Amino acid sequence: MVHFVGAGSGAADLITLRGKKFLEEADVIIYAGSLVNPQLLEYKKEECTVYNSAYMTLEEVMEVMEKAEKEKLTTVRLHTGDPCLYGAIREQMDLLDKKGISYDYCPGVSSFCGAASALNLEYTLPDVSQTVIITRMAGRTPVPEKEEIAKLASHHATMVVFLSTGMLEKLSERLIAGGYEADTPAAIVYKATWEDEKSFVCTVGTLAQCAKENNITKTALMIIGDVVSHTNYRRSDLYHPAFTTEFREATE
């Protein structure tokens, strides 16, 4: 059996209870060593064999999984955050399907959630934004043309941009081309929920400058939109005394 497990956004105690249980029971752990907090490996049993996938190809990862399965061992494939985002898990699952190897998937706390916690931020404020766009800049790996940053920016929804810290001047350019004003609030969150977490509030036009001034070159998320400023939003209807719900009647 192979368990795909989301390691969480950084802090070792943000893994789910289920994910921690799988780590404790695993005979083999293959973890994304360039991104996953190594403190999570302290949950493993002594005899567990550990592989760092930062140094492995997909074929080598699959070879380890297949060997473990033949030996009737349990494997945990430990991915950063929640592996449904930029986790490259579908290609692994498809190969496991072809080999007849059973697997399941334990979700984790994504770094975009961790980034919001670093700023005490709500992504969906009434009358400001009710949509979150999670995306990245095209770099060595392309993105579909229909998802080019400027096209997504035209919605003026909250945007969370992954994997783009080294392209912030271009990111600002494309966001402004898509309709954001240069003074639109923005934030950079470095290593959300890790011990060395850092967060900075800036604007769309000053993203690159902010990163340079604070020596942020990688492992950061950018948050774009008016929700960053926490202002000019309407209070929630759900808890308003004039709003009737299934559980209570309006009192105003």
C-alpha cells in the first residue's frame, strides 16, 4: 500500500493526525526533501527506510514503491503542503494503477493557507473578493496560454502566486497589464509556518523591490488583492442579526 500524504505548510505539528499516523507506521518514506520539513521524519519508526525524492526521478521513485510493494511493505510518499497543488501526484497514481498497486491520499494544509495565517488574512471578504485564484508564472515550465497572469488578473479576484519568487518584476508587469493598479495591496510570505517565516506587505508595483530589500529569492508566496489591506469590506450576512438562517430567526 502507498499513502500519499500532505506534509502541511511547514511546521511539523501542522501535519494531520492521519498523516502523522501513516508516518509512524511506514516501512518506507519517500519525501520531497527540498521542501518538506525534515522534523517530520522524527515521527518515523527506527527501522523505516527513507528516500529523498529531490535527488530522484519519477522512474526511481516508482522503482522504490514497486520494490516495497513486492516485499509487502507500507510506503508513505510525503509531499509538501497539500499535494493536489503542484504535487505531480497524478503521474505517480497513473503508474501505480498500471502496476496494480493500491494507494490512497491524505490531504495536508497547503502553504496558501499557511500564508494567510502568517498575515491573519481572510481571502474571501464580502464585497471585496469571493474568489481565490491559485496560479504561477510561466518559467522553465510553461502554463496554458489561457491562464497567462494578465488574463487571470482581469478578474480582480484574490490571487495567490506560487513558484514565481524569481520573476517578480515580470509578475508586477503582467498583473498591471491585466488591470491591477500599481498601488493594489500585495504581500510576500516566505516559508509560511516555518520557524523562520517572514511576511511583508507591499503593493503590486513594489513586489520585486520588497523581495530584494528583504533578501527573499525563493520559497515564498505572493498574495495579490484588496483583501490584503483588510479594509472596505462588508460584515458577513451569516452572523448578522437581520439575517435568517436554518438555525435562527432574524431579530432585526
